[in-house]
Amino acid sequence: MTSFEHDGVVFDLTRSFVDVVGVEWEWRGQRNEAGEPLLVSPVLPESPVPLPDVYRDHGPLIPISPRPSAAQYRAAVDVDYAATVAAGYVETPAEFGVRITPAAAPAPVLTAHHLPHSPLEQTGFRRFIRSLQKGGA
């Protein structure tokens, strides 16, 4: 029997669970004298603990989804990976770097009219400097 009902909740014991603080619990086939499944947590030294006690002390137990295999992970990350390799499109890291690095744009040529004027040539600036000299700072 791989399911257990407690407080109206049916637990599938083939799956691992996580409590509200993130501690993972799993059933390894052991039961106590009352027939309650004993859950084990790798991070808690007091395990195994009966499922009703874990439920009471650590809050609701959330089933953990099965972890994906390496093939499932690769398929999710790059769905065309197999087709890309089969087509022969494989590049070295250096080729990839060249492909994604933008080409350097030439620096613009500046002429005299592109440069800002000197503040000393502006009459307002000269007036400001003279006011500092006359009024004394």
C-alpha cells in the first residue's frame, strides 16, 4: 500500500514531500506499530518520524514533482539540439564569440565646428568672472 490517508488528505508515499520551511521528507517503506508511515529527512537527526507527527509539527506537506532527467532537461532547454547536431551545425566557442560580438564601429571624424566653444569666449561667463573679481569672494 503506497498511499496513506490522514485528516482527509491522501498522501502518495511514492513521492517526496517538502514541509512549509523547505525540509524534504520521503518514505522508505518503514511503518510504526500503528501502521503509520515513517518519513525520513536527510537533514534532521530525529527521523524517522510518523507522517501524522510531521504533518502536525512541520505544517502541510507539499508533494515534490519528479525531477527531470538529463535528457528531459536538454530537450526543454534546447528543443532543436538533436536537429542542430544532425544538420552539422556545430561551432567552437571561439566561432560563437565571433558570431555574437558586434563589429567595431569606426570612430566619427570631428571637425572644429563639432567641438564645444570655450567658456572664456562666452560673454556671460566673462561677466561672471569679473563679478567675482570685483565683489571679492
